[in-house]
Amino acid sequence: MKRPKLKKASKRMTCHKRYKIQKKVREHHRKLRKEAKKRGHKKPRKDPGVPNSAPFKEALLREAELRKQRLEELKQQQKLDRQKEQEKKRKLETNSGIEPCSMETVKEEFGQCKAKTKAKLGKQNPKKLYCQELKKVIEASDVVLEVLDARDPLGCRCPQVEEVIVQGGQKKLVLVLNKADLVPKENLENWLNYLKKELPTVVFRASIYLKDKRKIIKVRRKAPFKSEVCIGKDGLWKLLGGFQETYGKAIQVGVIGFPNVGKSSIINSLKQERICNVGVSMGLTRNIQVVPLDKKITMIDSPSVIVSPLNSPTALALRSPASIEVLKPVEAASAILSQADTRQVILKFTVPNFKNSLEFFTSLAQRRGMHQKGGSPNVEGAAKLLWSEWTGGSLGYYCHPPTSWTLSAHFNENIVIDMKQGFNLEELEKNNAHSIKAIRGPCLASSILFQSSALTNGIIEEKDIPEELPKQKERQQEEEEDYEDIDNDQGSLDKEADKKNLDVSLAQEAWEALPEESQAGEQSAQSYTLDRMTEEEDDTYDFSTDYV
């Protein structure tokens, strides 16, 4: 005979009992809050973010993004160092002639070598390192892509770099017109017709959405006429693939250009993955990075070309990362403003008519709510804002190509013919026409006419680099110390803890940068944290106790 199933005990209870338990729970939580208040225990402040009314919001977000990218670079470097150490351990273990007790000495020697190399790099001027890296990229490349900003293509060309490539012999030089969606189509076609007479030119527009370890990265702020899809990728692929077939063996393609023209973004778009670090700030790429696209084509990312200090103030402000500190923000932004159409600037930034740059910065600061203590407009902050928008990837402006085409001084007809050999120019012209049709660019009325400052001179030889000023040396030493501190602390912290600490520190800096009135408004949200303590402390109550 089967044993009858026993019924489970019912969890139902009387309302009197349930209400009594709830009352006890509330009393218990109230008691915990009082004790925490006596002990001085405070819940960590929630990240307030950066409100839209805050001054220097874009600068704060840019600094935060730059610090995150620095941490990512450091993590990758440490990962490579750990892999090298593990490989050395395996080699020593497999080698029978070496005793296992010698592992500690090997570690010490490896650490000493690493410290010596760091000290050498720290003493050496980083600009000289950039020159060395750039020369290595040009020497190792079969095809060199010179990336130009479509808003000012002539100002992005460097005659010194092009001359070195021409002297290399069998190397090919190709121009890439990046950020093609920020200029009107008529202007883009005129520039394409002007540049293709001298060198093969590709119209390109890097993609915004990129995959990076199960995350989707997108630019927060974008112009209304911009698209997210990469344009010109097929044309560049076919151009490089056709040259590789005629070349007969695997090729290496170097990517060079001035800061913030989109060198790393082009490599990421071709690879369809975020491999190279990209961002709003200038000069993120500091070392050579080799990215294989397939078995036959390899891309080489390079640091930016160093701008010569003999250039015009406008060229320094647009092409040099340190120009905003050397020339001072107001001087750099005034140099940019002097080359722009006044009427279109007034319409774009919705400010009244102005007589000089100082009057414009005052009106812009009042328009954007940028004030100093005492209510005076923050002229320097407005100048930084204009400079950041002009060098970023959201403001649409354009330059007219020269009226008459003339061959560059470092080229001749034989070099032009030689540079075009091996490329299928007819197919390239069809792909460029298709790319221009696919681009949804702005109209002439919504863009700002800008007067180009002609070719920008760069520095290739290390001896031509000027000596740094004392202030620049101090700033460089502070950056190196920050890198070392981060490197030492990174090994002892977990990845999740690093992200939380970084977000809290960035939020704290943004909070301190806010005026007192906005801080007082945000402090009212602190009372909400006490009410939420009940949700986190429910587990402290023992529900097994029966209250009657």
C-alpha cells in the first residue's frame, strides 16, 4: 500500500500577525539608522553627473574620456608585460640546465630592465620619440595613407613628410579625405577634383558605432546631418587589394597625418572593431600599433606628425595639441576666428554682431551661461569652447580649393605618374562618386566658410625639435608621475573597483567645478539615500522569529 502524500504546511498567516511583523521590521530599521547616524556612518554619494548648465562641461567630459583611455592603455601594457613574464617562466622551466630556484633572480633582472627603459623614455623628449616612430612607419610601409580633414585638406598636408616618402623610392602615397560628411557635397567634389590630379584620393567617412568587448561605443554629441555607417570603406579596400595583386606579395600600409584627423578611426572602420584608441582629444596615439586586416594587408597606426612652431598661429591652433597652452586659449581661438566668415559665425553661434574677438567671446560666454565669480563672463572658457568645437568632429566648416592647380614643389610629373601606377584609378573614381552620393552632408548655409592657411610644415628630424620651456617640462614630469602612480596601484586593485573609483573621482571633480548654487540644489537629493537604506538592509531581519 502506498504511503499517502503529506500536505505542505501553509504559509498563510493572520493579518494581525503580518502587520505586527511589518511594524517590528520598521522599528528595527529605524534603530539601525539612528545607530549609524551616531557612529557618523555616511552612505557614499551617488555620482551626480555633469549637468547641462555647468560651465566647461565639454572640457570635463573630454578630460574624463582621456583618463579612461589612459587607464585602458596602461591595462593593455600591463597585460603584455605579464604575458612576457609568463613566457620567460615557461622557457626557464623547460630548460633543464637552469635550476628552478633562479626564477626570483630572473624576476628581479626583468624588473630592473623595465625600470631602466622607463627611466630612459622619461628623460627623452616625447616629441623625439614621435619622430622616431613616424620614421619607422614610413620605412616599413609599402603604401602610405596620408589622412586629411575634408574641412581643410590643404592645411592637413605636410610637405616634409611627403618629401621623405618620395625619396623612399618604391613607396606609394595615397590621400584619404576623412570627415567627408562635415562639408557640403559641392565643396567635397571640388577638392576631390583638385587633389586627384596629383595623387590617388579616397573619400572616406569613419563609422561611429564600433564593437569593443560586448560594448557599443558611440559619440555622445553628433551633428544632425551625420550618419553612423562607414562610407568609403569598400573603395579603400578595393584600392589596396588591387595594388596588392599587382605587387605580388603581402603589403604593409602606414597611416600618417596631423593630430585629430582620424587615423585610428580609419583603421577601426576597416577592421570593424575598436582596436586603436580614439577620442575627442588630440594626440591619443603615442606608439606604433600593427593591425592585420587579412593575410595580405597589414595596417600600421602611427603617432601624429609634429607641427613646426614656425607655422601661422591658425595652423598651430588647429593642428597642435599643445597650442592651446602655448598660445593661450584666447590667442589661439582669436587666430581661428580671424579666418572664419563673420556672418556665418554669428548665425551658427547665435550671438550679436561683434567688432573683435574679445567681444565675440564675451557674447558667447553670456549666451552659454559661462560666468566667473562676481558674475563677469568667462572669456577664457568661451575661447576654449570655440577651440574644442573647431578641432572636434561636430562643427561643419569648409575651405575653397585654390582657383588654379599647380604642382607641389616637392613633386614633378614623373613622380605623379609613378605614384598612380599599380592602382585602378577608374574603379576608384566610381567608388568615390558612389560615396559622395551616399554622404548626407550639410548645406552651404549651415556651414562656416574658412580661409585655409595653405600647407602646414611638420618636423621629421629630431634635431629640428625646439627645446621645451620650463613650464612644459614640469607639466611633462607631472604626467609621467601620474602614469607611474597608476601603474603601481593598478596591480593591487580589481577591474571593477578601478572603474568605480574612476567614476567617483571624475564625478567629484565635476561636482567641485560646479558653482555653489547648483551644489546646494543637488544636496537636497541626499535625504533620499536614508529612505533607500531600508531596501539594502532587509536581510538583517530574522523572519524565522514568531511575534505574537
